[in-house]
Amino acid sequence: MKVYEFRLAAVERIRVLEAKLAREKLVTSLRNLREAQAANEAAHRSLRSMAGASGVVAPSDLLWLDDQRERLAESLRLCGEKMVQAQMMTVDAKAEWGAATKRATMLERLDARSHAAWREAALRSEVAESDDLTIARFRVAGAGE
């Protein structure tokens, strides 16, 4: 029973640590997701706020504006890809954290059950020992009369 309890305790510690690591990974992925969303919104705002050419404009200015729009559009596309990647990582981290938490909780319940069984067995042995002592006392008392 002691070896079982030791193994259970060791595995339970490992599972709790795994759950903590999974939670930290989830927090990190959520932070990365928020950063990616903020970058995507900033790129979207900068592309929308770009003013068009007005009045008499040189062809080089039009080319420059067109290049700027292409760069901003590319930046927006990359930010969108990073955001989708961060969303996928967050979903994976949530699933991993949920599984790790379930495993840790299951082992905690199993440990509580084994502790309750051990306690019950200890109480039974105390009762049996008490009964044996009582029976032995009555035998000695009966033999002395």
C-alpha cells in the first residue's frame, strides 16, 4: 500500500505541475492573441486612414502612394495570418489545459479515496484490536474467579 501511495503522490505532483505549465501556456497564448489582434487593428486603421491623392499630383507621388498601400495591405495580411495562428494556438492550449486539469483532478480524487480507504482500514484494525483486548480481559477475569 505504501508503494502505491508513493507512486500515486509522485504522479499526482507531476500532473499538477503539468496542469500549471498548461495554464501558463494558455495565458501566454491568450496574451499573444491579444497582441496579434491589436496589431491587426492598427494595420487596418493605418490602411483605412491613408488619404488619397488630391489636386495636381506628380506620377511619382501616385506610385509612392500605391507602394505604401501595397505595403500596408501586405502588413495587414501578415497580421491576419499571425492572428489566426494565435487563435489556433489558444484553442490548442485551452484543450491541453483542460485535459491536464482533468487528469490532476482525477488523481486528487483517487488520492482522497485511497486516503479514505486507508483511514477506514486503520479504524477497523483499531476496533478489532480493541475487541481482542476486551475479550482477553474478560477471559482473564473469568479464569481468576
